[in-house]
Amino acid sequence: MGFRKKSTRNPPVLSQEFILQNHADIVSCVGMFFVLGLMFEGTAEASIVFLTLQHGVVVPAAEEHAAGSRSLYHYGAKDLATIFFYMLVAIILHATIQEYVLDKINRRMQFTKARQNKFNASGQFSVFYFVSCVWGAVVLVSENCLADPALLWRAQPHSMMTFQMKFFYISQLAYWFHAFPELYFQKTKKQDVPGQLVYIGLHLFHITGAYLLYLNHLGLLLLVLHYFVELLSHMCGLFYFSDEKYQKGISLWAIVFILGRLVTLIVSVLTVGFHLAGSHSRNPDSVTGNVNVLAAKIAVLSSSCTIQAYITWNLITLWFQRWIEDSNLQASFVKKKRSLSKGKSSKKGTENGVETSHRVDFAPKRKEKSS
């Protein structure tokens, strides 16, 4: 993301500069309309659709083998309204972190403009990945996924989600949707926009796929693994920006990156192999979670393998480009050093074709002043 620098002058109202400088305040006002709608009886019902999770079903105790009933959720069209509201929240949080944390660090460290852009992007992603990793790990533990790995491929009752599982996915979708307007708010360079769109689109595609196919536990585990690797990447970048002596941390991240990709592939293959491994249904129904068909398995596995191959290829390409640049820079430096040393030795060894290395030059006599 680009670096948004505030100017001291007041731009015209509703101008582009005005919107860029005050977009967080504008978005806050829009969000307040939905919150204030809860205060009036005529608009409360519509506001609740934006603020709370929808499509909930109360499951009786007899079906859940529990002492009481609880609410489970499935997805529906009303989820789009909830995602929109929490997208506004993500924009506000993004601007708050930028203004009160990252901008202060930038002024203290006095980075160059190019380094400021990279530092801001790494700082924003580090906060998001850290919160998502901790939140996802808590959900995995509470859902008993670590103690019972079979939940990754076992069909869930009624193809429903718990409150915390659905809220996690809604928040993830809201964050990645908020990244689209942030490209405008942060004045992202045109040459960087296509890469950012691909990066955002890939996350939305896989999170949405796991959400719609009720592969919630598998998607959550893969997201935690992916976010952990990305967190290390951006943390290494932050340390490197603050002091270049931490460059060795980038090599450590590369090792963790490869291990993370391998673990992701192994988990994907095992889960798709075991998930819905019973009888194959010829009539898939995504509403009831019945995706136990060969086409669905191939699509999920192909998607997972493709994204891992794409990310790994990008890393290899980046390493290769850096290796070529470092090799060319080192070769030019050595060549320049040799030419300088050769010029100095030739200048020292000869002077007008006569060797001067063993010659002793006496200091010139001072001229006496005439009286």
C-alpha cells in the first residue's frame, strides 16, 4: 500500500484530496447510520441485518446430545449486508493503525518514500495476520479440531457453522473486500495495482470457496498455516527496514515458507482424500453441504495445489531476480575495483615511461628572498 501524507492546507470539500484525507471519518459516519438505526423501531430490523450474523437456526438438545440447545448458522444472501458493515469497520481500523502507529514510526525512523510504502504494507498485514492467527487458533481449539483431526473431513451436522466459525469467515471476507477501496485511499501506484488485485482475489476465492462448501475446518486450518508464514515474512521485512543487519531473518523465513507450503499441500491432499470418502453422490447440493462428488474433490484439490504452485513460483522468480541483480552488482563492483587498483599501480610504477618506484625525490629548495 502507498504512503498517504497529510497536507496542512484544507482541500475543497468533496474533492479527491478531501476524500483521501478524511475517508476514515466519512466511513465512520456511514457506519453510524446503521448503529443509530437500532434506536428506532422502524429501522431496527433492517439495521440488525448489517450488524449481527444472519441465517441462524436453533438446534434442539435431542439432536445435539447436549443439556441444552444452541444456535448454528448457515450462509445466505443476508451475509452480504453483514460483510459490507464489517468492511466499513476494517477501513476505520486500517486508518487508525496507519495514523496513530505507522505514521509515527515513519516520522521517527525517517524512511525514504519507497521504504515507507513497504513498511506501511508490512505493518498493516502484520497486525492482520497476527490477529487472524491467534483468533483462528482459538477457534480450532474450541472446535476440538486439534484433538480430533477427523473433523477436517467429517461431514458436519446439518451442514451448519457455530457462531465463532461464521463470524471468523465473515470478518475475513470483510477484510479482503476492504482491500479494494484501500488501493484508492492509499494512492497505490498503477504498476502495483494488478499484483495487488491478484493477491486479494486469490484470498477471496479460497475463503469464499471454503465458506460456501462448508469446508470450514479445513479452510480455517489452511488459513492459519498460510497467515503464520505470511506473518513471519512481514515481520522479517519490518526488522529489515529498521536495521539491515537483520537480513538473515529473510533466509529463515524462506525455510519456513517452503515448510508451510509442504504442510499445506499434505493437509489438502489428506483431507480431500478422506473428506466425503464414503459413498459418492451424483447430485451435489451446496446448500445442504452435499459436495461429495468427484468433480468437487478435483476442484478443491486442484485449487489448493494451483495456489501453492503459484506462490512458490513467485518466490522462486523473486529469488532468481535478486540473485541476478546481486551478481551483476558484485561483478561491476569487482571490475571497477580492479580498474582503480590497476590505474593506481601504473601511476605509481611509471612516470613518463621511467620507473619511479625506487627513485628518491628530494623536496625542492626554497628560493631565497633577495635583499
